[in-house]
Amino acid sequence: MSRESKKKKDKPKKNDFKSFLKKRAPIYLALIAMFVVFVVPEYTKGTLEKSFPELSDENQQVVDILMKYDGPNDSGLTVKEALENKISEEYPQEKIFDHKKTTVDLAITNVNSEEHRVVLNFKSYKGEMNYDWNVNIISEEISSNNSESKYIIELVNYYD
């Protein structure tokens, strides 16, 4: 009986899973590292829309009409894309939305039953950009109230 117990102690059982992991652990670690380095930053990257505050359904509808506006000829360039292009021109080679001093303020007020005023203030460490529009939710017509917002609307309207 003592002889059998010594044989069992001398030969430990092989763990197939452990040997499998030992052979392939560097490959798995490399894949996880590549995922963390390349994929995760793309999903957590800040954008203009992610910077907007939580809005009520009615206010969200107004913002959606404004941001998706692409001119009278359906030019393809939307207000959102024009704003993002303008911001990226001001801050080239920077992830400005991820910067801690960058804030996007969005205020929506009712002018009357079918028209709303949307004020977007983009503030960063270099300065700020202010945009002011009136949005008609029935006709989906956009009008600008200052020169910066007028530039964006004209850019969208006359984009080829």
C-alpha cells in the first residue's frame, strides 16, 4: 500500500489546459495588448455629439433637425460635419474633445410654438466659438443669428 501511494506522488497528473496556455500565452497577451492600444481608443474617442448634454425629447428633436440639416439641395455636408470640420481646422492634430478644458454648452429655448433658438458655445483652452440658430421644427428651416452660424449655414447650403 505504501508503494502505490509513492508511485502516485512521483507521477503528478498532467494538466492539459495549463500546458495549452503556457504554449499560447504570449500570443494571447499580444492580441489583448493590440486590442487595448488600437480598438479601445477609437470607441472612447470624444466627438461633438458626445459632448452634448442630456436633452429632453423635444429639445433632442430640435438638435437633430439642426445637426442633420444639409441644405436646400441635399448637398451631402451637414451642419454637424461642417462644425466638426471647423473645429478640426482650428485644432489640427489634436484630440480637442478629449482635452479637459474643452466644454460644449448647448442651450435650447422656445421662441414660439414652432420655432426654437439653439445656442452652441464651444470653449477650449485657445478660445471659444459661439453659434446661434433659429430652428423651425415644422418646416425644418434653419436661420442664423450671428456671423459664425451664418458661415456654417452658407457652407452647408453652397457645398458642392
